[in-house]
Amino acid sequence: MRVADDVMNNDTALMTIVLRRLEDLIDQETSALRAMRPIDLRDFSHRKGMALVDLSRAARSFHGGGSDSQLVEHLARVKQKLEANHELLGAHLGAAAEMTRMIIAAIKEQESDGTYGRGGVRAG
């Protein structure tokens, strides 16, 4: 029975470590987004992908028999943070898309010589 308890304790410890790393990463990105600091989204995406691979591996090797209440609470907290991060990223990407539309419209406006503008054919 002692070996089984050790395995469960090691599995729980590994899951906790992986969840802490993921949580810290989410906190870093969310903080930068909220502060509207420039961030490398590609780097954060890569790092989150790696953290999710680690979480997947830890979950596959997890042999926890019952539910560890601290682990369940930690998972719930990470889920909430991921949801908030998702909302901020969505707003960030939405703002970037809107800026792109505005820039495209401005470029089109500048490229036009007015011949086929809103008022029809230019008088000549």
C-alpha cells in the first residue's frame, strides 16, 4: 500500500508543478495584455503549447485514485484564468483586426484618384 501512496503523491506533485507553471505563464500574458504592454504573442503561444503538452503528459501518467481537493481547486483556478486570458486575447485580436480594417480603408482612400468616388464620375 505504501508504494501506491507514493505513486499517488508523486503524481499529485507532478500535476501541481505543471499546473503552477501553466498558471504563471497565463498570469504573465494576462498581466501584459491588461497593461497593454507589447508582447510576443508567438512566444506566449509556443510556451502555452509546451505547457499543455506537459499537462497532457502529467495527466496520462496520473494515477490518483480519489480526488485531491487542492488539485481540483487548482484546476478550477487555472480554468478561470484561461477563460479570462481567452477573453483578453479575443479583445486584443478584435482591436488588431479593426485597426487593420481602418488602415486598409485609409490606403484605399489614398490610392483612389476620385474618378469613381462616392459622387460618381468626376467632372472633368
